[in-house]
Amino acid sequence: MSSALTDLPHTPPIDVASEASVTPYPALPAELEREIFEITASDFPGSIANLILVARRVQQWMEPLLYAVLIFSPAYSRPPLYDSFTINLPLFEKATQHAKHVLIQGVLAPQAVEVLQHCTNVLNLSLWSLTGLYKPLKPIIAALPIRRLCVNIRELFRKSDENAIDLDFRGLEPATLANLTHLDIILVSREFCRWEIWQGLADLPNLTHLAIDYSTPELVDAIFKECHHLQILILYFTDDLDVFDATEHRNSRHLEIGVMSDPRVVQMKETIDSIKGWEKDVQRQDDFWTRAEKVREMRRLRQQGPPASTS
């Protein structure tokens, strides 16, 4: 062996544990660390349950994301708020505190009230097929910062008279639905397809997107004249009225003439609402509103025609 090698000074073996304790990895700024975890959770939602186990601070960051979506239905609940009809209190409190996207379907209206009155941060609310009087829900909804709402407006604003409704949004101050930008009105019937019934829509100061499932050219014309900020009007239609067996709530596709040729009008084929479909749309942020905006833009470009030649 050469003297060059034998003359090297002796280097003692490294104690890995000791080295780690003396020179730990530099800590990331808390803001950057949180951003890394939130991006990971956003890109891989299925990882949130495991990320929560990393550290208490990470748990605090992840819980708002874990419980951002709340679904309450006999068919499927996320998370399970009740255990054998008894409230799972710790989970109930966390889930309702952080819920921003809420779907309540197929339960008694008093049950919906019990859940919704604790969901103080809801931005996106869907109420499907509730049983009982909706009236107790009105003051709760009025106090929420809701931006997107899907509901049977007829039931929500029904008077004591069985068939009378009053869409006087101004009567629910302070500023009921003042933050609302997207409104999906379900179960509009032919009988109620008149602007004098729906004129309260004009009192919603930030309404830009509206969807209804029964429409006439006269109603559409009035909506555009009175709802000055409207950018998208979705009109549902069906090619097979027998499938739904409710022709008073459904109509066929309108010809794209007159007001129906307005680029803001987007006719969409009616589909049967799906809880899982709603959940996926929320998670991927690609719902029917987004699809309608793409259709509107394509129609606008088509009507605008190709750019003029500069040669």
C-alpha cells in the first residue's frame, strides 16, 4: 500500500444519531411548510387523512380541507355526523365548523335545520328533496355567506297558502343572499313560469349565474331585462319527457332564435341529480356552471366570426 494512503489521518466513524442531533435539517418557515402541505392535499385529496397524522400543527392545517365538503343524506353521508340517530358530537362540531360545500338531501327539514345552523361558513349550499316545511331554514340561510345555492325556491318562500309564494328577497334583511352569485332553482313548474312571481330575482345585487328547469322565451326575456348583472342563464331541457314523467317541470329544447340566441343562454340536457356526481364536481372544481361558461364563450366566438384579415 502506498505511503500516500497509509499516511492519511485516522477519521473516526460518524455517529449518525449524534450528528443528526447536532446539525438538524433547517426548519422551513411555517408559511412555506403549510403551503407545501396544502398543495399536496389539493393535488392528492386522498392523502389528507394520512397527512393529519404528521404533527398537531399539520392536523390544524388539514382539518379545514378534510371537512370542507359535508354531505348529509340517508343514502350517503360525509362525514358520518350521526351514530344510530345520535349526534357524533366531536366530529359534528369539526365538520360543521369547516364545511364550505354542503349538500343536504332526502331528510326531514328539522334535521336540515339542526345541521345547517352550525355550518356558519357555507359558501356553496344544495338542498334536495327535503320533507316538511322549509320556512325555518330561511333565517338560517339569510345569515350565511352563501355564494352558490341550489334549492326549491317555491318551498323556501312558500306562504301559508298552499300554492302562494312571495320572492321578496328584500323582506329578509339584513341582505338575504346579498353575496349570492350562482342560483340553481329546481322544480320550476309551468304554472309558476311567470316573471311577476320571480321578479324578486332582480333584487339580488350580485347574481351573475342562474339555472332553471322550466322556461319560456317570455320569462327569459324578462330575466335579461331585469337582472342586469346576469352572465349565464342555464335552461334545462329533456328530449324524452316520459323519462321524468313530469312535463309540468320539464320542457323540450328551445330553438335558438330571438332571445334564445343570446350568448348568455346555455341550454343543457336534464340529468338525474347524483350525490356522488355533486361531490366529484366540487372536488375537481368543474361543475355545470364551469361547463356553461365554456359553452357561452364558444357561442360568443362563433357569433363574432373569424377575425378580419389585415392583409
